Amino acid sequence: MRTRRGTCYENNIMCRQKRIRDINFTGTQSINKRVRQHDFFDYLPDDIILTILAKLGSSAACPADFISVLSTCKRLNGLGLNSFVLSKASSSCLAVKAKNWSESSHRFLKRCSDAGNAEASYTLGMIRFYCLQNRESGASLMAKAAIRSHAPALYSLAVIQFNGSGGMKNDKDLRAGVALCARAAFLGHINAIRELGHCLQDGYGVSKNVAEGRRLLIQANARELAGVFPTTPSSLLLSSKQMTWNQLPNLVGPVCPLLSDFGCNVPAPDPHPANRFLVDWFSKNQPIMDQEVRLCSYGSCGRLETRRHEFRRCSVCGDVNYCSRACQALDWKFGHGMMCRQAFNGGEFDGDVNENDTMVVNR
């Protein structure tokens, strides 16, 4: 990294000495203090400021935390757009809201993506693919993130392959979807682990292996439970805000009872900022949406069909549809299972429920 500023450079020292002589000539003490304070920042080397800005971008809780610093002065604005800083920006720093979407937001995400930021490539890819309906460019950006072993991008590409999104029904590639899902599962992506488990149980795109599929589903639930606890030793103490124990299965409320069979209600996982953007975007643009296509019924997903009847529907009620088995499993335990159980108890059941108490959807 080349540093162009700093007190160790001869030209900067000469400029500083000239300003000191000018201040001494005026004889104004207040001006001398003001310039001295300015000089303290002005003569910091660029590489130090770049490191600070990169740390800020990687730890910012929202885009405003980062943008507000860049608007402080011209030098920070210039250094903040350095490729080194943009490549370190976190998903929270890139979490643009749908209501604030603009061409400048688009350019900022594209600039971060060009700097090698996998989170920016994935977020912008999801926005282009589903919201802006630029399928080729969106898939290309997600593939760019997947090459960097970005687990959410790998899983999203697997969903696209499973559904043949952006193409016809015959464009589905189940083997490619399983391969991408396996890679994301290897990296610890919980939804990918759950999806792969269902594929193995059903023999969908891979040789059927019920025992291995069951093991992966248990692993996904265990990882979800482990994510509830902090990393401190006091995590062994159960907090009523984090987890509750209840003997009633399928408790409907602000929890995601994936382990309700054991009486454990795990808080619903936070969706990725890209999924939050999709949910807000289509909620805002619902009146102009094509009525022929439907959203994934899991509220935290936000994916939209790219053609009619692309997503798999519930075989019991037929009123809900899902982009993946992972979303179906989450929504089933989150509350839809109550409605389908009522249909089942009423004698209207025309589908199947497997041994894991999970509804089987039509493919």
C-alpha cells in the first residue's frame, strides 16, 4: 500500500514549516491553535487512516455509521472509498433499506463488489436477480461471492438450481443444487444443512439416505440452538428472553419452535440483510407485482417466483408455497403447521406428514 502523506515526507514538512511561519507573522494565538489541531489529523499517514476506516466498515451496525464518517471531510471521503476499505465492509454496513434504495446506493454496492467484497456481491446479486429482474447479472454476482466461499450465496444459487429460477421448469438442475447445498452446509450454513438433510431423506437430486438425512436435520437444529447462547461461560444459564421451555408443541408466538418436540422454543433467527431488503421491497411494491407469481410464504425469505408455479405448494391446504424445503420447515414450525393440522383433523388432508412431523410439499 503506497502512503502519500505523513510527516516523514520532505514536501509535507516544508509546507508545514511555511504555515508555521505564516502563523508567527500574524501573531494570532487562536489561529495557531486551530491550525495545530488541524495539522494533527492532516499529517497522519494514509495507511493508518485506511486501517481505521476498514475497521469501522467491518464493525458498523448500519450504513449510516459508515457514511456519516465519510461526510466529515474531503480526505475521509476519498480514503473511505478506497478499495481496501470497501472490501472489508460487513453485511450490516451494506444493509441498505428498500425505502432508501437509489442509484447512489446501487453504485455504492457495485463499487464494494468490484473491490472484492463478497457480502456486497451477494446482496447486490439478490437485489438484481429478484427485485430488478436482471437475472443474468444477479446470478453472476452471486456466483462471484460463491467463489469466495460465501455460504449464503452458495445456498441461494442452490435454491435457483432446484427451482430453475430465471428459466423454464426443464432448466432445473437437481445435482448442481445438491452440490452447491453441500458446499454451503460444509461452511456451516444452517438452512443449507436442513435442505441437504431433506434431499437425502427424500432422495431428491441425490441417492436416498434416510439415516444421514436425519443426522443433518438434527445437526441443523443443534446449530440453531447453539446460536442462542452467548460465548461466555454464563451461557449455561437459560434466559427467559433467549429461550423458554414449554411442553406445548407448535406454540405460535415470537419464537421459532424447531425443537418443540423437546419442549424447547428457539428464538427465530435474524434474516440476512438481503432477505430483509427483498421482504421490504415486495411489501412496498405489492400493488404493481405480477399477480401470476407468488412470494415464498416464509415471512423472512422474500424470494419471488420468476415464472408461474415455480415454488412448491403445500399439499394440504394449497394456499402457501415455498422456495425451498428449509423455508417450508421453518414456516411449518413457526405457525403454518397449526392451520394444516386443523385441516388434517377435519379430514381434509390429501398430502403426507413424515416421521419428523414435517409436511411434505408437492414438487
